[in-house]
Amino acid sequence: MNTSDAYAVCLRLARSHYENFPVASWLLPAPMRPHIAAIYAFARTADDLADEGDMPDAERLAKLDAWSAHLRNPSAHPIFVALHDTIRTFQLDPQLCEDLLSAFRQDVVTKRYETWADLLDYCRRSANPVGRLVLGVAGYRDEHLARQSDAVCTALQLVNFWQDVEKDWAKGRVYVPAELSRAAGAAETDLRARRMTPEWTSALREASGRTRALFTEGRDVADGVTGRLRWELRATWLGGVRILDRLESVSFDVFRTRPTLGFADAATLVWDMVNWQKR
């Protein structure tokens, strides 16, 4: 398969999952979109392999190992035809892709996190590489900017965890660190009963406060880039914070309602993007 066709495959995959991960959107510079779609297609497919139905853990890990082999070696798979071209074109660090795979493997075998530091280490590999790869495709090599991106990417990953407490429980996973739930007196028996108790709300409020601090820490990444990427990063930051606001407003009771963004939010987000410095 030629590279043009391979990128077309990746773009179709990215756009079919738009609600979950707004990659390759119209806000991105057009030349970047195929390359970001290639990165997304690689990560999305690996994530799906880690979560595949009722397949035994050993089989999931074997599939992830096979996926990793495509990354390390020449491959005719369309996603890797595109991804290898993107890595060569922009001289990206392949270790960032390996870090993503290590996080997906961890999802297969690790169902609980003891400390906040443990969870942040997972986010370092599951989320932060995506931001660094995007910056690399855009031509940015500044480490300070990359660290700001890390903070935002981690915050976005954490928001997704607090948004998906119910969904993750159904998969046997709890991402709220045990040190936070214990301190609040929260019990997993209440999750099993689909009850968002005051204790779980307290634990999640603590987690939310730490997440908001990361958004604040990384906010300036959107001012460190130029052109349409600046608007993309503003929109991403604002969207994540808006979902966090909504989670807080419903006391994190995702068993009753799972806050999301929709078309009705577009006007507010555009207004906040334009008035970024006043926010």
C-alpha cells in the first residue's frame, strides 16, 4: 500500500472516533492532519487490543506484542506504513510510541493504583507521548513546552478517568488511587452497587483539585505555539476543563449522568478561545 492510501485509512479511523478524541480536526493545520491521524490510529488500535472483549489477558498481551513488532520492524500494515513515514519525516522519537504500548500492556495487568504518583506514572506513558508527538509533528523541540504539554495531557487523561468511573468499574478497573479513597473512607462495595456516596465524592473532589492544578500548570502550552495549532490546543484545554466543571457540578455522580461536550457547547468554547487571555 502506498503512503497516500495508508494515511487515508488512518484519517478514516480517526474521524470515526471523533467524539472520543478530536484529532485531525479542522482546527489543525491541514498538512498536520494525516500525520496526527497516523499517530492516533496506532494508539487507538493498541488501546482496543488491550480492551478486547472477554479475551484472556495472555492473548491481549500477545496481540500487543505483535503490534509492537510492527512498530520496530518494516510493515505492510497501512497504519504502520503511515506511522513509519511520519516518524521518518519529522524525526520523532519511536520510544514515545513504545511508551504508549507499555501503558496499554499495563491496562491489561494492573487494575488498581495505590498512590497518586503511581497513576501519574501511568499517565506519563498513556497520555503524555501523544502531546509530545503532536508538538514534534508541528516542528517544536522545546523541552519546557513539552513539559507544559505533559501537564495538560495528564490532566485530560485524568478527566477521562473521573468521567468513566462507571465504565472502568465494568472492566474491573479503578483509577482513583487507593490512598485517596482510603483517606475519604470510600468503599468499592458502593461502586459495585452503583452508588456515588459522599465518601467517593470527597475522594473525587480531591482528585479533581489535583487535576485542575495540572491544567493550570500546562495552560501556557497554547501560547507557546502559533497558527492553527494554538486554537486546537486552546479548544482541547477548554474542553477538558469544561468537562471537569460539569463533573464537579453533579458531585461526580456518573452513575446518574456522564457529563460530555456537545454542539451546544461550541459557541461558549469559541468565545473562550477568542477571549483566552481574559479567562
